[in-house]
Amino acid sequence: MPAPDQPAAPFAHIVYFEPRIPGNTGSAIRLAAVTGARLHLVEPLGFDLSEAKLKRAGLDYHDLAVMDVHPSLDAVLDILRDARVFAFSTRGTTSYTDVTYAPGDVLLFGPEPTGLPEEVLAHPRITGQLKIPMLPGRRSLNLTNSASIAVYEAWRQTGFAGS
């Protein structure tokens, strides 16, 4: 069931593959709540969902977000079987701005600090590997900062549905 004031069908699905840092996931809960995206967490998680850091980062948005926890990547992709899946990686070859997003797209992000492993990037359901441009010599952006950049671009392209 959608959270209050949230469209029944999300404009996008945010998938965190094996997240490790509770504060980042708390921030992703907040991101999902304010945009109407649906958040999916793929186990194993590097924290307990009751951790204070997770709750503090999500503030009072936990009841406003729609979030699911899945035992594996295949489990979430089975549920989202018709969706395109964009994997975000520093090794991506296509800029996140060069994609025309559609309602229901999956935006897949890897764990801190390693990113998505090769076997996930090679998964047959991956539509494309996307990158967010950065200055040379930098490792990566914070996980939820990356997700926010991608989510807002997808939301902008889909007309800021529900806003």
C-alpha cells in the first residue's frame, strides 16, 4: 500500500544492493519519501533496521516512504520483471543524463565502499551501466548523494509525477 500522499505506482525504484551504512539508508528513506520513489534494500544489510543512525538520518519520514527488503537481487528483479534496470557504477560508460528514463525504471546502487560487484554488473537484467561524472582522481560520491542525483533526473524527465 502506498504511503500517504504518494502515487500508487512509483515513477522509479531505488535499489540498494547490500547497503552497509545505516545513515545512507536512512537518507534514502527520506529521498524516497519526498520524491515518491520506492526503495528496495537487498540483503544482507550491514546494519539492523532498528538502528538509531538509520532512524536519525530518515528523521520522521519513515512512515512516508515505501520500502521493501528482499533476500536477493533476483528476488527484487523478479517482482520488477518488466522494468529496465540501470546500474550506477564509477565504471559505467554512459552518463546518467544520456538516458531517457521511463516510469517504473530501476536505479541500482552498490554497497559502500565497494560499489556493485562484477557479477551484478554482468547480470542479464542490467539494461545499462551509468556513471555520474566526477573530477579525475576521485573515488566516488556518497551513496545517497549519487542516488539523489539520479532520482531527481529520472523524476524531472517523468514530469515530477505526484509533486
